[in-house]
Amino acid sequence: MKITSCSGLAKPSFLLVHYELPAFAFHRPQLISITSLHTSSNCKKRCRLVMKLHSSVAGRNRSSTAADLPVSKGNRFNRERGEVNPASFYTHPSLLQMKNERIANRARVYEFLRGIGIIPDELDGLELPVTVEVMKERVEFLHKILRRYPQVLHASVVVDLAPVVKYLQGMDIKPNDIPRVLERYPEVLGFKLEGTMSTSVAYLVGIGVARREIGGVLTRYPDILGMRVGRVIKPFVEYLGSLGIPCLAVARLIEKRPHILGFGLDEKVKPNVKSLLEYNIKQTSLAGVIAQYPEIIGIELESKLHSQRAFLSSIIELSPEDFGKVIEKMPQIVSLSDKAIVRHVNFLKERGFSVEQVKKMVVGCPQLLALNVDIMKLSFDYFKSTMGRPLDDLVSFPAYFTYGLESTVKPRHKMIVWKGVNCSLSWLLNCSDEKFEERMNYDSFDMEEMEVDSSFDMNSLMKARREESDSEYEDDSDDEYA
């Protein structure tokens, strides 16, 4: 803003005010220099007045000195037309208001501390939470830690606690997750950086756990920081290796489900492996079973195997040998609820399949018992109304229900109809999109072409992690898995 007036005159007759405001809402404008104005012939002196404004236009009123000076009629009109009241955009609280609010909040925090037996005067000089709500959350957090690890009261903040927190941050644990880590495993506050923590993390990285995944692994299962490599982690990894699971595959399992390291090797893992063998799971299939469902070596397995085998035998006449085959293809079935199994079995029976056919379909593709029933209905309706195939085709290839109707079944069926190809469901669906395109480009079609093995592929586990795509399986809700 430039204010120019005539100095040295007894009765100044005019004052020219010119605002120079920035294009973007009012920052700290300054009145820099004054251009020279020539007065009337009676006053031809050159006048200059330099002013600097150091306060925000939005938060302060203009100087009363400038406001009180007379302004010519024309200039007053221009000024009023060009002026913009910054307060119409936003209003900042004054420094006094902010100070009073801080004092009031601190008083409420002090009142809360007195209520839980803490003398606030002893905390003067410390930076306390600004509201009672935040203080309550932090006090409750401290109570949880003290209940599990009271030794923290004897620890030095600078020597013991701060280095641990800094170490956790260095492991790519998000700042917002550190309180959760400390709450779940407060014992970490008593560890030395050069001890168990660093060695356990180094071992995991050494067997193939991706460095970028360490933060997530420790956030979900911080107990790893207290596990000794020689007595806990290494024996667990080596035992899984003895069952046929490669070291890199074990690393991928730990990335996805780090809590499996907490399964007691002698208390849970080995007894559960023994139970699997007793229920007709082949030794050579153990690696695939564990890789598909790692929790199977940490749950109360023997009782689940016994009850599930008896239940499946009662509703679809499943033999013990067939039960072993079902576990090998879908180990999650040991935790599937009876309600979910009955719903899927009834769905198949209502579509005209006999009990013997249902049993054959479940043994061939146990995933039928966990698929989304609504999607199965759509797939079956298309199979009957558009594809016009007999039910025996589904008995021979029950995995039809696991393929996406819109993404795979419909476009491939349209292609073979256009080509005039008569083939089995397995030949149509049990191949990749690239392989199917090759088949459609053949001059002749070999219907006896080797089909892809549908058993679990361990190499798929060792590939780099990627985001899981949407599946057609039922949600793992409490009524599905027990």
C-alpha cells in the first residue's frame, strides 16, 4: 500500500491512497515506496512517504492515522470500490484467544491428573497432551504396558526406551503403529539393540523375508523381536524344510502370517503333523497342505480332523481314504463349519446330483464347499441354459464352478461355438488364456492333449508378493469357519 501526502504544508488538502494487494489472499503486504507527485502550482514540492506494514492485513485494522486523513472524493470512491475486507474470507483467532484456550485445556488436563492421583505441579515444564481425551488415551496405554511389563518404571527414557523406539522406526514400522507394537509386546522396551532383536530380524532377512516387509511383519507379530534364533526361529524353519517346504517358501509364509513362528514346535507343530499322517494325508503331500493353510500346524487339529471326517461321512458317505484326499486339496476344510458344508451339499442335491455324484465332486474339488453359493447358481444356470451340457460333465470336472463366469467361461464357450469345437469342460477351462488362444489357432484339435495338474504348486508361493484379487469364495466369517 502506498500512501502519498504533502509534507511541509500547514493544511494538506489531499491524501492519495493506493493499495497493492497480492493476487492470492492477503499475505504480508508492504508499503514500499512512494512515487513523486506534483502538487498544484502553489505547492510544487516533491513529497514522499515510506511506510512498511509488518502485520497481516487479515488480522489487523488499518492504521487510524491513515484512516483519519482526508481523502478526495474521487480517490475515496476508487478506494472504497477496490477495497476488499480480508475478514470476509477467514478470521484468525488472536494470540490472546489462543493463549487463553491453551491455558483452559491445560487446566482441564491438570484436573484429570489430580483425579487419578497425580500431582500436576510436578509436571510443570513438560509437554502434556492438549486435551483431556488425548491424555486419557495415553494413560490407558501406559496402564496396559505397566500391567504386562512393570519393569518399565525402572528404565531410563534416554538410555533404555528412546533407542528402542528409534530402532523400531528404523525397521520401517509406521509411527502410528509403534504404540500398538509396544502395547502388544511391551517387553521389547527392556531389550538391548545388539541382542535378540537385531539377530532375529537379521535371520529372517537372511532366509528370504523381504526387507521392505519387515515393518509389517513386526507390526503384526512383534513377539518375533524376543524370539531367540537358535532356540525358536531356526529350528522351526529347518523342520518345515525337512517336510519339503523350501526356505524361500517359508519366508513367504512368514511375510503373510508371521504368527506361525509362535506355534510351539514340540507342543503343536510336530503333534499336528503326526495327526495329518494318521488321517491318511500322504507324507509327500504335507508340504503342500501346510503351505496352503499354515494355521493347520498351530490349531487343536486332532479333534477337528475327527469331527470333520465323521460329519462328511454322515452326509456324503465319504471314506477315510477320500477324506485324506480332500485335506490334501483343501486343508482349510478342517475349520469349515457344518452349516456351510450342508448349504453347499444341499445346493448340489437340489440341482439333480445324487449323493454319490456329490461325493465324487467334493473329492475332485473340495473348494465347492467354500464357494459363494450365489455365484455358483449363476454358473450353473449358464451351464444348463446356454451351454446345454449334461450333469455328468460337472461330475467329471467340478472345478467348473471355480472359474469366473464373465471373465473365462462365457468368452471361451462363445469361441468354441464359433469354431465348431466339441470338447470337454476340462479341455475348455483348465488352461491359461495364452494356452487357450494357441488351441484356437491350431489347424486341428488334439482333445487328448495333456491337461494341467490341478495340485498345489509350491513355486507359486515363492513368487514375489502381489495384491490379492477378488475371489469367488465365501467370506471367512464366523459361521463359515469354526
